[in-house]
Amino acid sequence: MLPSSHSLLTPTPLRAMAVPVRPPPHPPNRGGPSFPRPPACGAVPRAAPSLAAATAVSTLPPAKKKVLVPIAMGTEEMEAVILAGVLRRAGADVTLASVEDSLEVEASCGSRIIADKPIAACADQMFDLVALPGGMPGSVRLRDNEILQRITVRQAEEKRLYGAICAAPAVVLMPWGLHKRKKITCHPSFIGDLPTFRAVESNVHVSGELTTSRGPGTTFQFALSFVEQLFGPCAAEMTQVNNNLERSVEVNGIEWSSDHNPHVLIPIANGSEEMEIIMLVDVLRRANVNVVLASVEKSTNIVGSQKQ
């Protein structure tokens, strides 16, 4: 039972006493200056804002980081959708822009993606990041688009972030001359096309304003690298998925046999998680599974959960 509030609040008389004040002990200097340890994520100390600053913050919210992800017929859908999904989760304003005549493009494994706007509508906009997905022939079609080339070259000249993954570093950036004085990586099947003194075989490589990566399997790392560069390491830590989850190798003890390609139905609706859909579809289709995406809505055009 807790003591009454009266006994807790009644002051106890104390005799005056002198307490010597000593400076706190310091650890011995081991040959170098000591620096304060940076605070952990979520524990960053903040100074109390002034009234004017508080008013400014309440009336002028910080502008979102603007990101351009161009897509084309034959773009690798996992790369485009994961890039957009991860960056939107981190708070970026992501624009999917089509370099085709139509906003709807058919990606490399058959999924159809509807862009937010045509690339021409982005010609005069300023972006904090331009990120090029790979895939074939999508990378070639991105390379041949003059508007996208001007946007990306301007991005590099003005020292703002840009990047490419999969085939795009070799197929797109090299012809545009945006690989010069940079170390880059790309999909293993295109690594031989890179200058040997520029090529690195890492999953993600950051060289100044340019970030490159290898392919669909490294897209999460690629996207999280941009989150860290745009928003800081704490944002990247909060955005990343848990890669340490255990998985069972054997789902059940039944041995399934089939004399035909499996047929898989994936129902989708407005608000479905687009990264989960695209990864399921892409991986299964790469294994020659016949995948049918079926809308439970009145329209076959679905707006995913991260659409803003």
C-alpha cells in the first residue's frame, strides 16, 4: 500500500551542512582529444524554440524532399516500386514520371505501372534526388529520352543527388557522361561494360552525389542509402525493414508435383501494399509461374498504400 499524500508532501527539517564540491573525474587521455558521444537515434537534444521560431514552424512546415523516379516500357518493376515506396515511407515527395506517350507502362516482368505525370511535366522542376531504375529495354528507353537526360545532367552539374541501379549505370549514365571521375557499380551482366578503373563490385556504392547499385536484390539497400543521404541515419534506421526474421525452409511435409506451370492468383485492392505486390509478382514470374493480378475494385487501376 502506498503512503498517504500527506506523509509524502510534508517537508522534513534538515540541518544545514557544508558539502564540498569536487569536479567530476575525467578519464585519462589516451593520446588524442576526447569528443562528446553523439546521441542515439530519437534522443537528439533540442533547444527550446523562441516564440518567433515556434510561430514560423507552425505556419511554415518544412518542404518535403522532392524525388524523381522515371519509368519506361521494360523498367524493372521491383526497382521502381521499392524506390518509390521506401522513399515515400521516409517522407519524400516522389514523382513517378513516364518517358512514354502514355502514363501506363508495362514493366519488364509484365506488371503495369501508372505514372503520376509525363516526364515533360518535370522538365523545369528542381529535385533533391533523381533515381533511375534499371531493367531492359527500360534502361535503353530512359537513355534515349532527351528531357530526362537534361534533367539528370543538370542534377549532376548542380551537385544534387542522383543515382542508378541494375543496367542503368552502364546503359544510361555512361552514354550521358555522368560516370566520369566516379566509382560505380551495376548489374553483374553489365559490369564488363564499365571502365575497369571505375568499376566496383559492391551492392551499393556512393561516390559524391552519385549512388549506384546492382539490381533487384539490392534495391532496399539502394533506397535506404538515399533515405540516409536525404534525411539522416536515424531516418534510415527507422525506415528499414527487419532483415533478421527467421524463415522456415520447409513450409509443410507434402511433396507437390505438377506437370504444368503453377497458376497463382494475387487479389489486390485500393490501399494494398504495392511493394509486397510487385515483389510477389516479379519473383514468381521470374520462376515461370503464371501469375494473375485480380482487382477486387470496380476498376483495374489500383492506388497503392504509399500513393500520396
